[in-house]
Amino acid sequence: MNWKKSLIERMGNRCNICEQNDIERLEIDFINGQEYLEKQYFQNEEEMCVWFVLHFKEESKYIQTICNECKSKKIPEKSIPLSKLEEFYFTPKQMDSQEIMKWMNTKAKELLEFLRKNKQFIPIELRLEKHYGDLRDKFTEIDRNVALIEYEKKWLPKRFADVIEKDLEENPEIKSLVLKQNRPKIPDTGH
């Protein structure tokens, strides 16, 4: 299957600037200028097109079709690496809950300001937030959820428990906090 062609057809099969409708001359255009970021995010163009087709409702807000001539006239956005987003995510440290909340509030403000200045990051930030946000919230609310992080493995079906275990293995600082915490006994439900 030609995923790129399928995506272009789904988006109306015409250039959004000059109305050109020759599918052979049409390309995917990134409204916020995030093409270079998407190339860092995805392994290749086919993987990217598959993702856009499968998540068309969310992703179509940030892409359009454009002909080769109109694309050549566009000025590319400044190239800030995708890794820049990592600065805004929770990095486990030995902090009490007040320090964590203060850190989170500061980072949230910095991220909002960064996104206002660099709109090309918005689609990827929203994508990451949608797929990983709940888990990040669970890790940042250490005091309230630390017992549940470990014990949910007993309550959840194995495939979900394995995801939590994998995330803990990838975050040794959090795993050590989970293991050190004085946990209440949660009954084994037999799952």
C-alpha cells in the first residue's frame, strides 16, 4: 500500500495554496514547519505516513497537501532539535512533594512559553502528552501514588503490569523510591 498517496487523497488531493490537483506533484506539508522534527521523530517517511493515516483526526490539524512548486517557495523554520523537549519533562531526583510541585509548575510555564515561540513543536508535544502523560503524572505524584505503582502490577492484567514494570526498570531512581516507601498492604485480588 502507498501510505503517502493514501494520506494525500484523504486530505483532498489538491495543493492548499494553488489548487494543483496532480497527485504526482503533491507532497505532505507541515503547517507549523515541523518537517525536520518529524524526520527526527519517525524512522522513515513511510512510518510517518502510516502514523498520520492511523491518527488522521488529531494529526490532520498540523499537515496539509502542497505541490512541489509552492513547497520550494516556503521558508523553513529554524532547526531546534527534538531533544529540546526533554528539558521540560520530569527528571527523577530526591525531592519532597513540595519541591516536585514547584519544579512541575516552573517547567509547565517554561514549556508553554517555549511552545508559543516554537509552534513547530506543538504537534509532537501533544502526541507525547496523549500517549505518555498519564504515566508521567503517576510518576510525579510520588507521595500519593508510590504504593500503587508497585501494587498495580498485582491488580492489572499481566500485559499492563509488564508495561509498569518496564517503565520502572527504565527509571531506576523512581524504582528505588517505590521500593523504599513504607507501603500499606493491598490485598491480592487473584489477577
